Amino acid sequence: MHELGVVFHIIKKVDKIASENKVEHVNSVTLEIGEVSMIVPSYFEDCWKWAVDNRSERMKGCKLIINIIKGVTKCENCNAEYSTVEHGKICPHCGSDKTFLIRGNEVMIKEIEVF
Ligand SMILES: [Zn+2]
């Protein structure tokens, strides 16, 4: 139930921002979700629909827009950057495993739209 936890966390955050800005209703939220964040977008959306209607008056019916951020890994050996999903931990350019993820495991609020 990883997704549900993340959904609650995001809703809490958006709700707090909305309350600080005296917003009565949040229309939609745009999230950036990394390809390798372990979040399943379709499951995330199901959790979202349920949670906005049950957890926050201010966010009832709030739409969710998901932007997927590509996973990128950097190789320490040859400095190349490559697609994490395609090649995993081994650098496709030099075969080194001294690599680290530079992008793609984040879940970030990008935009909050209100009436
Ligand atoms: Zn390399």
C-alpha cells in the first residue's frame, strides 16, 4: 500500500498550502512521478479518487494530472547518462557498475490549480 501512503502525504501537503492561501477548493493537482519511484500510476489514481473525496473537504473531486519523469542514471566511470529503465545499474557505454540514479525516483507537486 505504498501508493496510498504517498497519496495521503500529497493531499495533506496540498490541503495545507490551500488553507494557508485561503483557497476554498482545489480543482486539480499536477504531480511529477519518476519512472523508477515504485509508484504504479493507475493504482495511484484509484487511491487518489478515493482519498480526495474522503480525506479533505477542500479537495473533493480534485483532478489528478500525472507527468512521468524519465529515470536517468549517471556513470561515474565514463560520465555518460543513460535511461535507467532500459539499462538498469550497468552502464551501456563502458559496462561499469559504478553508476547512480540522478533523476526519476521523485514524487513532486508541480502545480495546484484552484477556482
Ligand atoms: Zn560508463
